[in-house]
Amino acid sequence: MKSSLTDLFRSAFGPKDEKFRQKLSIFFVCLVISVIIWFSIKMSNEYDTVVEIPLTFTNLPKNKVLTGMSDSLVQVEILEKGIDLFRRKYIHYSTPATISLRNLSLYNRNGVYEGIVHPSAFISDIEHEHDLLGKVLSVKPDSIYLIFESQRSKKLPVKASMDITFEKQYMLYGGVVFEPDCVVVKGPSRLTESLDSAFLGSIVAEKLSKKISFDRYFDQDSVNRFLEFSPQVVRVSIPVEKYTESETEADIKIVHSREPKVKLFPDKVKVYYKVALKDFSRIEPGMISVVADFSDIDYSIDDKVRVKLESWPDFIQISRIEPEKAEFIIIR
């Protein structure tokens, strides 16, 4: 079979068999003409077909938000020519049909508002919008039930779930900055009343060694599906600096002691901390203070007191204190 096909192509395109090439050309011309005629006949025939059209609603009732609907699309049964069917299926893709709710009547049922839309009343608009040229036979469903809830707006701080890693010796400098740090959230009262923040979603950044900034939109997930945010985009800045670890000695200050004279051993501790290289020159003696708090000490039982940090600069991060406890004796 393979050799016979090879011989056929050689006969068709070889320089010697001119007569065979002419017959083959006539065959292909006839085949193309037949296909065109068949296609024209098919395109001129009428077909009963169902067109599914998604719906979108405009001019919603004032201070109301749409939270549910019985159907989100209509099925239009139409008798149309093949050429129109082909054009709509392969050239003009289906887009949502727009239905205005300007004159919709609402019925209050225990704080939830219901309305009914009849798609057949808007079929002329749908035909024009989607260029339906055939005869409309039916429209399903006959009725679409809409559910609305009262809308409320609330100004809330922006928050996000952070998953950030850094290159060695690099750390977050200060905190993640959101611009703006508060947005107006609008949505159903039952949702907005329970919110204490506008959740921006999960932010992931890996192996950072310098500051990054980017824009982030609020996720339209199941939680935010019925909510509107203004503004819709927030600028996220993650400041990053190179850090070094250092240490200092600090005297222990006794506080809340019921005894006038108490002696600590040791009376100093080492405080280990991390500081950004650009802030290292700002470190001064005495900036870190520690205390031994005797308010909960039972002098008849305890012989050690825990050492706590009292104050330190906000541009450093305390790693640990050594020792964490100090022995004490009462001098009488």
C-alpha cells in the first residue's frame, strides 16, 4: 500500500504524466464545488435549537444587594437558519444579557426582600442584544426569583495572611504597610456587621532580600462574593533590611518588693538582640532596661525571681535574656 501511494504521487506530480494531473485537478475542483453546494444547502435549512444565555442585572433597588437567584441563565428555543446558528456559535460568542430591575417590586419577608422577573417580558431586548434572527418558540424558565438584602457600608482596617521567608540575615523591617490601611466595605448587613477587617487574602513572598511593593485586589471568593470594596486595590509594601545580632549588659532594677533591702545574684543580665545594620549606630548604653518583679514572690518559699524586659527601642528585636532568673537574698 505504501509503495502504491508513492507511485500515485509520483504519477500526479511527475513531469511526464500531464494527462493524469489534469484529471486529478478536475476531480479536486468538483469536490470543492460539491462541498460548497452541500454547505450552502445546510446553511439555508432551518433548525430547532436551544440557546443558553447568562443573565446580568442592572439598576438594582436602592440600598439593596442581590444575594440569591433561582436561575442565572435563560434557555431560548429558537427556529433559525443554519448560517445564523453557525455565525453565533463560531463567530459571535454568547455574552450575558442585561436585564434592568428599575421597576422591580419587592416583598419583605422577615428582613429578606424577594422579587420576580419574567424573562419572556424582556425577550425583545434579548433578541436585539444577541442578534437572534430566528423565530422564538419558547423561553425557560418562565420566572426567576431574586433575593435581596439590605445593604450597609462600613470602614474597616485592611488585613492579610502573611507567608514570608527571607534570605539569611534579612528580616522584616517594621511591619507590612497597606496603602490605604482602611477601606469602605459595602454589602449585606448580616455580613458587614460581623466583619472587623477587610481581608486581602493570603500574601506569599519567598527569600526576600530587599523591599518589595505591589498592588493587590480583594479576592472575590465565597467570603467576599457579596461585598464591594472601595477602593478595590491596595498597595502592599514589605520593607526588608539586613540584620545583625548583638548583645549588651543591663542592670536589673528591683520593683514591687515588700522588703526594703534585697540583693540579687547576678545583678546584671546579658540581653541579645537583632538590629538592622542601618540602625546599629543608634544603639546607646541604657536603652534597654530590665526589672525583677517581686509582686508575686513568696519570700518564705522562693529564692529566685524572673527577670523581665521593661523597655527597649522599637527598632530592635529582643532574642533572649541570660540568665532568665536571678537568685536573691533579703538583707535585714
